[in-house]
Amino acid sequence: MAERATTHHPEGRGFWSALRDAVDSAVLVDDEPLRLLAVALVAHGHALLEDVPGVGKTLLTRAFSRALGLSFGRIQGTPDLLPSDVLGASLLEGDHFRFVPGPIFTNVLLVDEVNRATPRTQSALLEAMAEDQVSIEGLTRELPDPFLVLATQNPIELEGTFALPEAQLDRFLVRLSLGYPDRARERRIASRYRAAAEPLDAVRPVVEPGAVIAMRETVRGIEVADEVEDYVVALVQATRRRPELRLGASPRASVALYRAAQAWAFLDGRAFALADDVKAVASAVLAHRVLLDLDAQLRGATAAGVIAAVLGSVEAPPSAIDGGGRVGHRP
């Protein structure tokens, strides 16, 4: 059994606490959406924010990038947006061409209303999200490290939109929504502009970019016991047997769920993942990777509801921590 000193990563808990305090100085959101953004960051993934306009998606992503001390770029999805508007292009200057990088060459890229961009432009993001590089004019160019895409879309207004294909959705580690604030929080939001014209001015960096890269390496080494690995795979395979779904989650979803559980454990200050970590991220990781059967959808079924049912039907291994380490810890 490993020594107890090796079962904790206090820097993960410290990072999460500092990030939450920094972002809270500019935008008021529940802990879960912000924590899922942090999961995407330290697990080397990307996040899709799906919600109605006006709930603070853009403000949250800008505050998030500021708190990390990372460069920030923004793209507004429109039907006339071209791949070159995202990636960049070469301009003729005298007798030579000079490459002008597009907004994708940044640490945190916000793609507002990504479903308003055409499939051709959406696909330009695919290589960047999958490989941290882009191919432009026959050349491969590396993107800054770290690189994180935060895309937003409005699930209600569908006119003039282009639904993200399954291959593109699968590149987002997590999908999340903010929801409407309660009355007390909305009052605080309304009055915040009385104290400062620009709330983002109050956000201060809590880490250096190099620390983000180091945290990603730490998360990669978070231990996942055999029982928890089996649980991850069992959940994903169970989605393929649900009658409400015409397409269950792919093996890539198993990888995503594994990585997200590691990240959730790290932010909790632990060097090992538990079944509870898997449960905490399951809906955010899996719901956008499955397709509902049309009949089930007409009867009111939702992807999140199906994932909840899967969690209820698959037995989880113990998650209790004992005095010497944890239940299910490899010797």
C-alpha cells in the first residue's frame, strides 16, 4: 500500500480554490460549470458551453482565461466566416509573402456561436482541437501550449445554424451549461456594474502558463485502480445497450471519461481517482456523445436523463478512503 503522503496533490486543490476566487470577482456562477472548465484545461481537452444568450458564457470564459494568465482570442461564428479568418493567411509584401496568424494562435480561444459557422469553417477547428496544430498552405504550424477551445452555442435558436457533426462534438471533452441564476445571485450580478464598469479588471492571474502544462502532466499520472477502470468502461458500454439511444458512446468516450475523472480527482487534491469522480463528470462527458432515438426524443427523453439512468443501472466500486490510502488502491 502506498504511503498516505503520496496519495494527495494539494496543488490541485489550491489551484481550484484560487481559480474559483479569482473568477468570482468578475462573474457569479455555480461551482460546477467553472470546475468543468478547469477539468477541460488540466485534462488537455476542450469545452462546449451550451446555453441561452445572456447568462454569462462569454464573461465566464474571459474571466477564466485572465485568471490563468493566458492569452485570449475570440471568434464570432457567422455563416460568412472563412477558414482563413480562423487560421490566418499569407499576404503579399513586395516580392515575398508574410504569414499573418489568425485568432486561433492563442492559449484560450472562444468560439462564440460555433454552430453558426459553416461546416467548412467548423472543420478547420477539428485538427487544431485534436492535434494542437493547423495545416495552412501546405505547412503545419504548431499552436501555443497550452491551447484550449471554449465554444458556445444556443440550443434554442436553430435558424441559420449548422449542427456540429458527431466527430466535432466528440472532440469536446465536456459539455456544460450555466443555467439561470437564482434571485439573490441575479441581484448581485445586476449591482456589480455599480462598483466597476468592467468587472474583468478585478481578475488577477493565479498561475503561470508553465504551471498549467505541469498540472497537465500531473493529471496524466493520477492513478486509476482496476475497479475504477472497469467502471468507466462498463458505463460507456452500457450506453450502447440503451433502447432510448440510436448511437451509444464510442471507445473515445471511455478515454475522455477516464481523463476527466483524473482531472476531477486532481482538483479535489487527490493523486488517485474514485468511482465518485467518474460519476461527477459522467453526464458532462457522455451526454453529447450519444444520439437519442427519435421516438424516445418525442416522448421527452433527454441524453442527460439516459446517462443518469445508466449511472443508476451500473454498479460502482467502493469509493471510501481508509486510513492507509484508499479502497481499491493497487498495491
